[in-house]
Amino acid sequence: MVSTPVRFDTRDLVTGTGPFGPSEIRHLLGCLGSDASTHRDLRLAVKELESSGERSPASSVRLGVCHYLLGSSQDAIETLRMSDGSAMALYYQGLSHAALCEYEKAEEAFKAAQRAGYDATACTVAIAEALRSNGRLEDARIAIETIGEAKNASADYWALKGSLHAESGMPVVETAELLEKALSIDPGHPAALFALGVINDRIGNDSEAQSCYERSLERYPTSIGALLNLGLLYEDKDDFVHAQKCYKRILAAFPDHLRARLFLKDSSASGDLQIGEQDQKQRDRIDQVLMLPVTDFELSVRSRNCLQKMGIVTLGDLARISEQEILESKNFGETSLVEIKEMLASKGITLGQFAAPAAVAEPEPEPVEPSADEQEIYSLPLTELNLSVRARKCTTKLGIHTIGDLVRRTGDDLMECKNFGVTSLNEVREKLTERNLKLRGD
């Protein structure tokens, strides 16, 4: 159980000569999640160590671990290689390799750490996690089953077991129970909270998903997956400021992270399109004016009769009809036109202000009957395309449930959905191309 950490001297812990082992690191992690000043102090301590002259092997371990905690995994690997080769140095090399998706190197480092005497349960779980992340689910299951009674007290074990259940398509209730076991041991366990967040995200429980993601980010280093998913949830609430902060946190550690960069671009564009408060008030005022009936105004009998014959009831009807169209009405002359324009001007609108441009009719293409193979593909559920969370949410909002529903839509149809940007559109096109399919109109 992780208790509320007591404030301590971060600089002395990192740059001093006192103990620096797993318990001190756990204490530091707790403070990073509960005290903002600890993060600042840790960065300052890291800079102090970096700027010092020759470092001892022990101080290189401290610096390398802190690099990892701050998300600088590549720096952590390089620093830890110059350390004392201790079990802890090897273990954090493994964590750093895993953060960079170098899973085979991570597995090797964890095995070396275990041989050097690092906690056997922690190493075995870390090896299994590397296998899972590398897509070797069965190997990961076999690995964690070698853990004995120590697994009952390991939050890492139950979090990983829950994640494996989720990826194997096991019932949500069983998966959640395993993750809750992890949280009963460590209420702030980031992997368990992230996995619970994903479960709630998929079933549409956005508020609980957001809470899980936010709590998981109180531990360092922060999860890229949690930041991406949380950013998307913020976007769904039109909270583009917080969404962009999530993506920027990823880019601060991984400047070349493609998805974070694209998501930030889409989010910035969506945020720019938000209507300001004053603009919204102005639009509401115009809407109210457009609903005013023409009978509320003093018009000549001729003008009133002509408008009635044309079916014009409100000022909005006048704002949507052109001057040429109204002059084509019988008995509607220049005098009546001037009268109508003055009436509209008194309310700040003009004749034909919202008239739609004349549409050019295009011949409809002859429908092509899909082949038997195409019909079979069209009937498949959309989940077969393995779309990202953002794309999946938008297609659900548009009522798209099968591949056939999707290919009947155009790119413009999809872009009409809030938060469905160019990145998501390109993703959908790539997934369809893999099956030799296209959106309508492509």
C-alpha cells in the first residue's frame, strides 16, 4: 500500500551520498505525484548532477534513474551504461528500453538484473510486460505463472494479469476484478488505472475513464497512452487547452512522436474554430431577428400582399431570398423593394444576406452492384479495421457500424463529425486501402 508521502529533500536524495534504493525511489515517485515542487526540485538536481565534473558510478545510477523518471529514456540508458552495473542500474536500463519500445533489449536487461540480485518478482513481471508489449501474449502468460506466493502482494502482477485478460478478449467484469486487486495493493498503480481507463473509455463511461487516466498520470514517468487518450476525452468536451497540454507533455519527452504531433495539430485547428463568447451572442441575436414575423412591421398593403403570396413569413425568409427572385413576383416593384430593404436595415440585415448560391446539378453515377466477396467484406463490423480511439468514437457518433456503412460515406461526411480531423481521415483511408477499399468519391 502506497501511503501519502512526507515532504523530503529531493536535491539531497539525488545529489547526496545517502541511501538510494527501491524504497527511496518509491518515496520519490509518491512525492512527484502529490507535490508539484518535487518535480521542479528533481529537474534542478538532475541539472546539478549533469553539470558536475566526473561522476562516480553510484551517482551515475542516481542520474540515470532520474532521467528515466523524467521521461528521458535515451539519456537514462546512456547514463546507466556508465554506472556501476548494479542490479538496479540494469533494471532501470530495462525500463528505459521498454519505454522506447525496444522490448527485446528490455527483456535482456531485466534478466541480467534478476541474475544480479534484483527483486525476482519485479523482474519476472517486467519481463512478462516486455513480452506482452511485443505481442507475445502466450509467452507473457507463461512467464508470470512462474511467480509463486509473492504475486499476492504484487500490484504489478495483478495489473499485468488484468491487461493480458483484456487483450485476450476476456469478460470486462473479470478483467476489472484483477485490476481492482492491483489497486487494492497500490491505489495509484498507473498501469492498472490506465487499463481501467481504457475499459471505461470503450463502454462510453467517459467521466470514469477521464478520472482513471488523470490518476495514472500522477506517477512518473507518465504514460504516453494515457496522455493520448486523455487528450481525446478533453477534445470531446471541447476542452482543447487541456488536450493540447497532454500532447505537448508527450512531445517534451519525445519530440518526434508522430501521433502526438498530428493530434496537437488537429486539436489546435479545432480549438481555433471554436466560436468565442461574443461571437456566439451575436449569432444568437441574429437568429432571434431572423425569426421575427414580417407582420410585426408597418408595410404597405401591396408589399404585404406580395410577401404573403410568395410564402414569406419571417425576416429570415427575406434574408434567404435574392433581390432578383423577389422582383420576379407580380406587382412587386421598386417602391416595395425599397420599403423591404429599409425594414431589414432597421434590424441590421440585408435582402438575400443568407441566400444559398445556385447549385449546379451533376448527374448521379449509376450504382454498381457489389460482388459477393465485396458484400461479405461490407458486412464485417467496423472493429475489424482496428481504428484508433478517436476515429472509432467519431464513426460511432455517425452511426457507422460496418465496413459497408463506412465505404458509403465520403471524406466530407466523416469530417463533419466534431474532432474527426485530417489525421483520422488519413487513418481510415489507409485501413480501407489495406482491404482494397475506398471511401465513396475517392
